[in-house]
Amino acid sequence: MRRGLSILAAAAALTFCAGAAQAAVTVIGGGMAEACSRAAVNGESDERFEEFCDIALETEFLNSRDRAGTYVNRGVLRLRRMDYEDAVKDFDMAVKMKPDLGEGYVNRGAAFIGQERYADSIVEINRGLELGVEEPAKAYYNRALAYEGLEDAKSAYFDYQKAIELAPGWSAPAEQLARFTVTTRAQAN
């Protein structure tokens, strides 16, 4: 007999995207793009902060990375308000302008979680991880949420574990793992 690992997630009424992590893009330079970046990084969600992003995109001279990053940041602000459709449009613009910006893919994946498009979310998050992101723990956390949406508790468990490994001080993955029960079970050869 082989011993296997069985992982069960306790049933929980999760609002997946309300708990999803967003990965902002740091933009510096002192203008409205930087103000937009700070709002996204600081966890703001009020619609008025989008104006910083709008003004930056309309009036500021930005290199391709900062312009794409400003789209990501505005999308993050929209994502926090559960405006998934407009957030996805911003992430689409970001990856169109800068196809190697991993945060665009990871955040588009987070928006897809909110839209209950879990399989699409995993594809996007995997792409973002391949390209590299500043905060990979958030990507693993979001991918875990997507796996839970697909009822793949084992994959979700391991991604929450990876998120803790990468960001040991972040409580969100540990809170999610508290819902899991890990047992060993005998398996026939």
C-alpha cells in the first residue's frame, strides 16, 4: 500500500475577488502617474483616485513601462471596487503596450476570478509568474483562489503554502490555510 496526501478545504462562502490580492506597479517621477501608483500601492479604492490615473494617461509624457504601469494601477483601483469589466480593459491595454509586464497578467487573472472565470485566471497568473512580478506571493494567493473555484483543493493548498513561504508576514494565506484539513490515506498500488 502507498500512502497518499489528501487535502480537503472546509466549505466556506468566499467572495473570491473581494479577497484577491492586487499587484500594483511602482511609477516614479512626481506627476499624476506617481500619485496613481501610490493610490494603488496604498490600497485605495475610492473612484476619485482614478482621476490621477486618467490625468496621467491623458496629459503626461510616460515611457512605455510607466504608461502600461499606470493602466495596471488604474485597473487595480477598479478591481478593488469589483468593476471587473473596466479593470480587464485596463489590464488588456497594459499587456498590449508592454507584453512583458507580469503584473498586467496577474491582475487580469484576479479580475477573472471575480468574474468566476477560474480556468482563464490560472492561465493569466501562470503567464505573469513566468514573466516575473514584484510580489509573487500575491500571484500564488490568487492562483490558489482560482484553484478553489475549480474545486482543486490540493493545488490551492500548495499555492497558499507557496504564498506564505514567499511572504511569511502576510496573514491572508495563513487565514485561508486554516480552513484546510490535511490527512494521509492509504492507496492501493
